[in-house]
Amino acid sequence: MRKEFAGERGVSGVMKIVCTNRKARHDYAIIETMEAGIVLTGTEVKSLRAGSAHLKDSYASIENEELFLFSAHISPYKQGNRNNHEPTRTRKLLVHAREIKRLIGKTREKGLTLIPLKVYFNDAGRVKVEIGLAKGKKSYDKRRSIADRDAKRDLARAIKDKDRER
């Protein structure tokens, strides 16, 4: 019997979202996203199952044709012993070599970077990281996106109020 998790439904089934990088969508314009596996120790997986991680100020980079995740914080496992993991260690991301070569070409373009958007368990119970190829927003772009979001909210509220009057 498969245990189902409450969470966002993906293309491949049910997934449990551990953490999201909410600041990333505010600070960056996400051009495309991709899924990557991640190399973890046992205590890191147990800590992720407990939901204690965050992606604030983390980023991904390609070094020696391998993809790594830097400064992602996974809290030490509470029941772990002295062999517990270091919270902000560099972790290797698992993607196909052709995708890494494609990303090398994209990140050499001016202003593009790799940002982790969320960490989740897929339907097979594997930990995955959603990586976004992003371009940094200027402050006026951030203000414009906030204004657009507020305008959409006001419009939806007005339509809802008009429907109530009927």
C-alpha cells in the first residue's frame, strides 16, 4: 500500500513539498525550470521528512561539468548522533550530462543564474530539487510585478462583490 502525501500534484503523481524558495520568484524572472536529484546522507533525508529545511540565499552552480547546490540549509536531525550532517554543506545535484552542457551555454549568457525553487519528495519517495534558470529583476520590475498582482487581486475582489449583489 502506497502512502499518499498531502501536497501539490505533479505530472508523475503525488509529491510532498518540503520547502520552497518564495523569495526567488520575487527577485528573479524564471525563464525555465528543471528537476534534479540530489545526493544526501541518511540524516539529511530524515530531517527533510521532518520538514526542516530552507532555500534562502541558496544557489546552484556548475563546476567541473557537475552541478552543485550551495548554502541550502537542512537542519541537523534531532535524533542524530555525532555523525550528523553539516547543515549548509555543498550538495551534488544529479542531472544528465547533456542537460549540464546545455546549462553551461545558458549560464554563460549575461545575467542568467541557477536558483533552487523547491525541494520535494516525488511519488517514488525520492528527494528532488526544482532548479530554475533565472535572470535577476531590477527594482522597477519588482515594483511592477507587485502592482500587477495587486491589480489582479482588486479585480477579482470586485468581480466577487458584483456576483454577491446578484
